[in-house]
Amino acid sequence: MSLVPHGGGASVMSMAYPVLVPASYTAWAIKVEANLDAQGLWEAVAPAAGTTVDVQKSKTARAVLLQALPEDILLQVSSKLTAKEVWDSLKSRYVGADRVKSARLATLKGEFDRLFMEDGEALDVYAGKIGGMAARYIALGATLDDATMVKKLLDTVPDRLYPAVAGIEQFCDVDKMPFEEALGRLKAFEERCQRRSRTSGSERRDDQLMLTETEWKARQKKKSTIGKCFNCGNRGHFARDCPKKKEEEALLAKADEEASLF
């Protein structure tokens, strides 16, 4: 917040009044009320029932409030003639807005609680969703700190990343770890697993090729025995029809016949 220096006139005190930022009305109102009360001017803004407001105090308090407003808001309340009217106008405008903001924050928190990483979803994509939630929190005047984002990331990744999660939780202080560091560690683990998967896949394909080659040779060897004579080793006939075998049998028969003549 930018600050507007304010001198208290006859007062011995000098105060610095913050300029209203619509998203931070509640904090602004607390600071301004404290300053006005310290200078004895708050009674002009919120007078007790049945009391008369000091005109000069009301004018001084009104001047202080107008100095603490941005130009666009100043123009909208400039027609209010007393400090109380200015204050009540701002309160009715921004307290309602605060209620809307609280409702939106509750809705956003529900979305954040239900967020989880789906199987097959890229880490960067999921981290982008968490980062987008953080930006939406900021837009509503709230914050989503690193510790909350890191816990959400580690608690909602798929089972394939649990070994990395266990390592991070065991060896790192996750309460102080930046969100980007947690994401980087998970990505490094995932990339290492992918490299190992590609390497083992290549080895399996090589084994399949070698097996295929072995089987092919076996089939070729089996094919080469079809139509081959086991007696002479030549192709074109079987052992029972082998000419060499028949020739040998004829020679043996002739030898037996000649032996019987003697």
C-alpha cells in the first residue's frame, strides 16, 4: 500500500494513512480506525448513541478519510458531508464485497482440495493447474504458499511417482522446499524411469530378434532334412529307395551266393 502523510493540525501526533486498495478494505479500515482513534477523531465517525458530534472533529475526520482514498473512490463519496457518511458509504460498499470474496475463496479452496493428477497426465500440466490456483488466490487477496503447494503436489501424484515422493519426504524439509524444486525432483525421477524403460525395451527387442533368428535357423535346418536320404545323404529319395543301399544289398547277396558255391 502507498501511504499518505497526514498532520494532525493542533494535535501533537502525526499519522500516516494508507490509501485504500479495494482488495484489502478490511486491513485498511483497521489501520484508519486506529489512527483516527489515536487522534481523538473516531468519535466523529462512530459517535455513541445520543451524543453530539463535534463539527470540527467531523470535518477533520472527513478530510483525513478523503485523503486516504484513491481518486475513483474519492469522486464517488465526495458528496458525503460528514465523516460518518463517508465511512458508512465505504463500509456498505466493501463489506459486501468482502463477503463475496470469502465465498469465492471457499469455492476455490474446495476446487484445490479436489485437485489430483490423473494417470497419463504430464507433470508440467498438473503443476500448471496448481500454479493457476495460486494465481486465483492472489486475485482474491489471499495466498497459496509453497508449503501448501508442495504438499498438494506430493500427495496427489500417481503411484508411479511414489518412490520419488518417499525420497523427497525422507531426505528434504518439505515445509521449506520451494514448489519449483519439488516439481524438478519429480521430473528428474520420471525422466530417469523413462530412460530405463527405453533401454530395457531395446534389450527385449534384441532378445526377440535373436530368438527369431534362432528359430528361423532351426526351421531351415528342419526344412533341409525333408526329402533327404539318411543312407547316402543325397536328396530326391528316401532311405528305403536309396540306390546305394540297393547296390550294397546286391553285392552282399552276390558274395553270399559265391561263397555257397565253394
